[in-house]
Amino acid sequence: MKFLKSIFWPFISISLLTILIIFMTLQWSRSLRVDVNLFPFNLSNRTRNVLNEIRRQVNTFVYNQTRIESEGPKYGGLMSTTQEELEGMEWENNIDCTKHRRKTSAEDLLCLERKTFLMNYRNPCYYENNSTLRCLPYFQIIGVCKSGTSDLFKRMLRHPQIVQNKGILKKETWFWTWRRHGNVGFHTNMPGRTMMLSTFLDLFDAKTIQTNIVYIKDYGEYHPLVTGHGDPMDFWDQASWRDIPQNDQNADEPVYTDIHVIRHLNPNLKLILLLRDPVERLFSNYLHASFGSTADEFHKDVLLSLDLLNNCTRNKTMRACLYTPSILGSLRTPISGSFYSLHLKEWLKAFPRKQMFITRTEDFGRDILGTLVQIFRFLRLEAMPTKDLYQIAQEGHYYITSKKSRSGNILNETRILLNEYFNPYNEELAHILGNENYLWDDMKRS
């Protein structure tokens, strides 16, 4: 009996320790944020090294298993769209490129022949004139303004398989909804500044993608690098739709937007969308774009903006109002970007949901590392070492609006007014995404 007692407690202790180690390791594999210092007892350096190696192996295994189960082979061409999804894109079959089309300031890209991309490139690339390699972006951060897109893009560029572009801040091109229509900013006309597709392609480093090669057994030469850009105005600004020849310029609303043009040229583009509490986003954008500088000014300009929209929507839909240049240019606040569900539905007309990674800015801020891991999986890139991910996540924020500290907080009456105005759109967004977090009730309580 004494012998049984002598081995009972050590056995229980070892069993509990084993269970604790397994539990902590599983937590590491999910969030990659748990540190060995959280153990409620001292560990030797050797033990710490062993546990860190276990964590690394589990992380790698879980990452690869998730990728294999959800994405198929490790290497290969771009993910294809299913027949069911293709049937949901009837608009492509309705484009008639045989008729005479009116000429506009923008290229008629909706009738441009789609390129056949090279299968041994992860990025969508093709040879122009059988000699020069040209590459479209593999991914795009589509929005939203003042939701942390620059901070996210900067961190993403730390992945060794992502090649930066040659645009503004190595991030923005301003092409699709602004420069290809000869517009910069809120539709300020810039004569002679219209950008052509060829110039847009020049912003992506095809040479680096081409020269980076891996050799795969039974497959051959493969180019694993990808490139992308982040233009947050593309999510909400479709006001230049009359420049698309296939639209009726006398109509109130478009049939086709630049989103359809993007989809036509780059059907497997991976889209990343950050959505911030729409009231906070609007105030931050208001200050950043110098619409005003104080909370009092913001309140007055919000009232003017809502009056303008309310007057417009007496005779037109909100979609027609937000996609009208004269309305957009007359708004005293950049409020258009906060009608998330309205704009997301436009993107879902052209792209299947599986090609979109959507998260809240607030959740990204709480778990930078975990969000990056999810995005790199979504992009089908190789897993990064845990220590490198920790380092990227711990870096300071790329940009903090200094004007916010001088402006004061949003007035409570302004917040109540905007929350009520945006609520139907937030409810629709939560329904589309199947996630009540997009009501931002947690932000209203805090």
C-alpha cells in the first residue's frame, strides 16, 4: 500500500504536467501568442528550448495541414473559380464587344482580351509580345480609408515571398477608380494625368518575380513570389462609372463599375478588406483629409452631409447618390466610405466570397500576429518562422494621425446620430458576413 502511495502522487503530477504542456502547445498552435513565461513554475533554459521546438513543429504541422485541406496542392497556378461561381457572374456573358462603343477618357478595358497567365508562376503573369514578362497584382487591399491598411501592408511586405510595388509608399497606385479616369482625390480633374493600363503594370516588379526560381521534383521550374497593392479608395469610390463605355451615361446608376473591370482582367485576384467602426473611421478620415480639425466642426459637417444625402435619397437610391460625382464632391465629410454593406455588395457582384479576406480593424489591432498568419494562409504563402512573426507584430504602428490628439473626441450627440444612420447598413453587413461583430456593439459599449 505504501508503495502505491509513493508512486501515486508523482504519477498524478507528471500526468497533470503532460496535460498542461499539451494544452499550452495547442494554444500556441492556434494563436502563436502564448509565451513559455506564462508557465506557473520555473523552467530551465534547456526545457524552454525543447518546448519552443515543440511549438514550432506543431505550428508548422497545423499550418501545412490547414493549407493542404483547404487549398489543395502546395504549388501550382492560381486557384480556379468553380462552375457554380462562374454561373453567378452572368454579367460577363452580357457584355457585347461587337457593337460600336462610345469613346471616353478611360480605356475600354472591359472588352480587352483576357490574358492567359503562366501556370508555373504563383502570381498572375504573362508574356507581352512573346518576350516581356508582365505581372498583374496577386492581391489587393481594397479598403477602407483610415482603417489601418497602410499598417497592414507594411507588415505584409515583411513576408519574403511578397514583392513591393513602385507606387505611392510602395503601396498605392490610385489607378482603378481615380487615375485611369483622369481623377486624383475626390474627383479633382488633373488634365494629362490619365493613367493607362500599361503604366499601371509598370508599377509591379515582374523582373524580381521572374528571377526568383525554385525547382520542384516532378514539376520543374516554379516562381513562388507575388506582388500586390493597397488602394483603399477602390472599395467605395465608383463615381466614375459613366466613363465605362458599356454603361448608359444618362442612367442614374451603373450596370458596370470598375470592380467588374478588375474582375474581367484579373479573375482570381485575392482581396483583403479591413473594416473599422464606421463612425470612428469617418472621424479619422475627416481629420486626415483636412475636411476640418475639431469635433465641433465635425458635428456641423456631419449634419450638412446627412442633409445632402437625405435630400438626394428622396428621389434616388443611396447607391445612385453615392456614385454621383457632384454629390460625392459636395459632401462636407468623407462619409461614403462608411456605408460598408452597400459597397461590399458591389464587390460580391463580381468576386466570389472565397476570394475575400475580411476582418475588423479592431480585431487586427488586438491580434496582429494572428491576423498576419491568417492572411498569409489566405494568400497561400509559405509559413514564416514564429520569431519573425513575433518581431513583425511588435513593431510600432506605421501611421498615427497626429491631428486626432488635437481635435478632441467625437461629441456624444454626433456619435449617437451617426450610429443611428449607419445602423441599417451595419445590420445588413452583419447578415452578409454572418457575424454580429460587424454591428460594432462592443465599440458602442466601450
